[in-house]
Amino acid sequence: MTSSSSLRSSASIWLAVSLAAPLAAQTNAPAPATVVHGLYNWVHSTADAERAFAFYRDVLGLELAPSPFIPNATAPEGIRPWSAVVGDELIWNLTDTRGSRARTVFMRAPNTPFGIELSEFIEIPREHRAANAYDPGASRLIFSVRDLDAVLARSASEGAPVVTIGAAPVTVRGERRVLVRDPDGYLLELRQAPAGEAGSAAAGEIVGTALGLTVADTSRALELYRGLLGFAVRETWEAGAAELELNGLASGRLEQTVTVIPGTAIEVVFSDFALPDGVTARPFRWRIQDVGSPQFQLQVRGLDELLERTTAAGYRFLSVGAQPIQRPFGRFVFLYDADSVLVEYAEPAAGR
């Protein structure tokens, strides 16, 4: 029996690269640029950067990547040892983490138009709670892969727990899919890529990548993503039982709304869950240092005007004083969306 709460009792927003339907069927053109005109990186925080990177490398074939903020950089950045990491006043102000030390790991996935990044903070309190798929503020990476069974076997050999009911893939919209966890408990959705999509993609295990965020109320989330940032709404549908099982639910309801990030073909899918009796969502109130903290980094223009509009709309800022930091390659500031997910406005310097 579904609880009497509305579909907005829990929801997830999936930042998906052409994944609203099977990847091979997607022909969506990029959405027109607005104040937002790109996505640099998707970031989530980890408890152990070396361990996390090894998992993504060995299971999915991700590689270290150059920093997107260094012009013409070609050499990947390695994982800095903690002995080489010092506190940074600008990072403290950007992330409100005074006294901490932090490092990042830039990664590259095949056939993925944005970077995947890990961040790790030490010498500051941090929470570590593995998210349920339906907890507001949770997030996921979604990978469409060439050989789902092989990837699932490799993840099992690394001890990755399976969230999907039955601990095996289910068929959703013509694709076999399964939800697992990485060594931090972070959610990963694995999808079997259609043969045609795999055949036309560049080399690599990963054929397409998506991102997932969980929100409590789609309408409220769209106030930021559509109303302020100009995401285009493309489609809405009610999901079937298999998608609930994928997310570890035996019953309930799930409604999805697809949007597109301006200036890209990257889709953002809001998914509203009505949870069954006996299942309770636990919303997050993230700090950037917390393990699993989701962050996405939007390339923006007109940052000063956007900050005024964001402030007027009542959104909280993480960055100290709601002020952007200045680097030679641009200005950066963090805010929270309605579900405590971190959104970074990144305005590149002139000529970059």
C-alpha cells in the first residue's frame, strides 16, 4: 500500500546524458544556452581518494584526467599525497571549511561530455551515511556499459553491495539495469548499452554517463533549475514496477520529468517517489566535506547578476559571505539547492 503522502514525498533528479530512454534512441539537440552554458564536472566527496579511484579504474575503466581549469593541459593530474597538501584560504572561503585540508581527483570516462571528480577533506568533522536511492539529497552516477554482466562481476569482486531487489539486473525501458554501491556506499546505476549504441561509441567500457540527484519536490526543484537557470523541460512519464525494484522498492509510485542543461544535450530527470508504508526517506543536509556530498559545477556567464537573482530567490550559499572566490582562470561560488545539493557557479575568466 502506498502512503498517503503525495508523489513529492521523495524525488530524484537525474542529470542524465541522453538516458531518459535507451541511449541508442536519443537524438536530442542541445538546449539553447542561457545564463548556464555548460557543465564542467560532476563531483562527489569520498572518504579515501586512492581507494575510490582504484574502484572506478578497475571496475569501469575510468582514467585520471587533466584539470579542466588549466588551459591546454594534457597531462593527467595525479592523486596528491597528503604530505603535499596544505590548507588554502581561497578553498576555505569557497567551501566554508576553515582549518581543513582538501584534495581533488579529476577523472575521465569514455563517451562522457563532462568530467567526473572526487573530493576529499580531512582535519574537519564529516558525516558518512550511505544514501537510499529515494533520500532527498542523495545522488548517483549512471553508466551505460558495453557488457553489464562483466562490469557487475568486477564490482562484485570488489565487494560492491547491490541495492536492486533480487541483487540482479531488472529490465527497464528495454534495458537491463542494476543499482550498486562504490566503496564509500555511493550509488552507481549500471545499464546495458544497446548494441547499436555500443557499436557507434568510441572505445571504452562506458558508452554513456548520467548523474543522479534526489530531491523532495520536483516543482520546488524546478524553481531553481528551470525558473532561474533555464533548464528546458522535455518529457514526463510514470515509471513502472521494475524501476521501483531497481531502486530497492517493492512498491510505491515513481513519476519522472526530463529537463536539459542549457548549452548541452545533458538531460536532467526529476523522479518523484511516493513511498510505500513502512519506508521512510531521510533527507540530507550536506556539508561539502561529508562523504557522498553531491556537487555539480555549472559553467555560467554574467555571474554578478546571477548571484543577485539567486539571493533574491532565497537560496542559501555555502561560500563564505555568498562571495565568489577569484582564481586566474575564473570565479567560483557554491550555493545549496532546495534539497541541500551543492551547485557551483563557475564563471571562466575572459578569453577562457
